[in-house]
Amino acid sequence: MRIVHISLENFRGYDRLFWQPHPRINIIAGGNAQGKTNLLEAIFFGFTGRSFRTHRDKDLIRWGSNYCRVEVKFESNQQEENKIILLTATGKKQVKSGGQPDEKSPFMLPLIFTPDHLLMIKGSPVLRRRWLDLEIGPLEPGYTFWWHRYQRVLLNRNKLLQKIKTEQLKQEELEPWNQQLAAIGARIIAWRCRLLAGLSTAVRSIYSQIGGSDEKAGLVYLSTVQLERTTGEKEIYQRFLEGLSRCYTSELVRGQTLIGPHRDDLFVSINGQDARRFGSQGQQRTLVLALKLAQLELSRQLAGDYPIVLLDDVFSELDQKRRLKLVEYMRGKTQVFITTSTEDKNDLPGPAVTVREHKLYKGG
């Protein structure tokens, strides 16, 4: 996949911009608050209709303007698409693909890599679940729809738990919500396990390549629903229901659902040991690189093409060896956009543009 050109109007600090990026490696250099990350955000927005930085669409509109417009022409598997997104200050969003109104695109999401991803190993389970739900899960058609539906059912069940506690309603009133939660949750868990099975193999291979050692990386799904390796969706559903029954007293005290995909985690290991507790900073960062590159390979396997890659100020957190390993792995596979400081741009292979006050300049 590659972007042929991108055009911006009133996006963040950009007044007008038209850019034809290089089909492979693109280095975007500049100082702080000059517009580097905003440019990556515009690319991501052009594919997805959302930001990877904020939930407030209005933040994307340039100060003093009443709209912003992003147009991206891109191609994948010898197909071309011209996508236009118009966002107004009133919150109205129009998406057109090929000149026709459209809310969905057949093309895959860009792979985004920010310094926050480097916290995935040592951070809380919330970070790993967010990665699963926002980046890995959507590779499975229907995942995002059912994940949102699960969240709605979970919210309603938690409200009912609190009512049972305070208003002394009967436990039986939970049963319809238990069945819905277990059915949708079982589907999500089954999808996650299937996706992670393919991801795990790639992580082991890539970790060895970029780490340059004999250490073995591992990736295991930790579910709050008691699972066996061969558990199918129907069995997960049954075990989910059993778990809800078993946890009822504790859930009533806390007023929240204690098992399900919203509480699950990933166990990431090096030679069988917990990388979160025992891995060095270097090992943890190499593991994160392996996870993200495995995501790249999984996208290729499931969608038939590599997604474009957006690296936002990640290189400032990596040593020279890991920088080069990362670039070398992606070179020739897909189009890559790398933001970096002006001082570091000469250390990276690829044509550079410099961003100053939300304007692009070739070279320095």
C-alpha cells in the first residue's frame, strides 16, 4: 500500500498543503510544535476518519476556521482510491470514496507506532487491551462492531448490578444480560485467540532477527474466563456463564463485572520469564518492535498487502542499532513515514522533508 498524494485544508496548524510522498521511506524532520505529528495525524485521519491523538474532532480544525478537509489518494493491490473527508465545526463529517458518500473503505488501517507503544510491555493491562482492540482486532471483519456492542452490554449489566445491590432486585434479572455478555464476549475472545496465534509465531521470529540473540520471545493470551488451548466459541460461552455465576457475590459487592475480555491481558515472555517483571529496558523495547512488526506481517497475511507505517518520534527512544534494524526490516515492504528531530535526520536512510511552521520544505 502507498499514498500517491495527500491534500490538506485547515487541518490543525496547516492552512494548505499538497504533498506527493516517496513510495518507500519518508523522513519528516523538524523541531517541536512545527507540525510533524500533525502531518501523520492527517494521514491517519484520511484513512480512518478519526485521530490517534484525540476523541474531539473539533480539535482537528485550524483555529479560526469552520471546517477542515483531508484528501488522500492511495493504492493497494493495484487498486486506487481517492478519499475525501470534510469535517465542520458543527461536528458534521462527510466521507467520500471515489466521489461517492461512504463511511467505510476496503483498505486497511495504517500501522501507527508512537512512544506510548514502548510502554506496552511494562505498562498496565489497559495498554495491551487497547492495542488488541484498536489495532489487532480490526483485522478481523466485524470485530470493532461487536467490541462496541460488548461495551454497551457491559455498561448495562454493571448498572443492573448496582441496582440489585441498592434496590434489592432479584438476581434473575441479570440472566438476559449474562447471556448477551457471554455470547458477545465469547466471540471476541475466540477472535483474539485466533489472531494472537498467528501473531505469536511472527513475534518469535522477528524478535530473534532484530534482537540478534538466541532468546525466545513468547506471547500468551491470559483470559479471566477459564480456557483450554482448544476451547471453541461455544465452550467459551458456557465457561463465561459459569464464571459469571461463580463471581456473582464479588461482583455485587463491587458493582462491576469482574470477568470477560475487558479484564483480560497478554503474557509476554523472554525464555519463559515475564518480560514485564524481569526484562531489561532493551529487551522490552525489542519486544515492542517485534510486536509491531508482527502486526505488520499479520496485516499482510489477512489483507493481502502491507499497510503504510507511521512512526511518530519513536526513534528518539531507540538506540542506533534498533533504529537501523527497524528501518531495514520495513524497507521494500511498504511506505513508511518517520518523524524525527532535525539533528537526527541525517542518521536515517531515505529522502527527508523539513517541517517549519506547518509548511514542508525538501531536504533541510
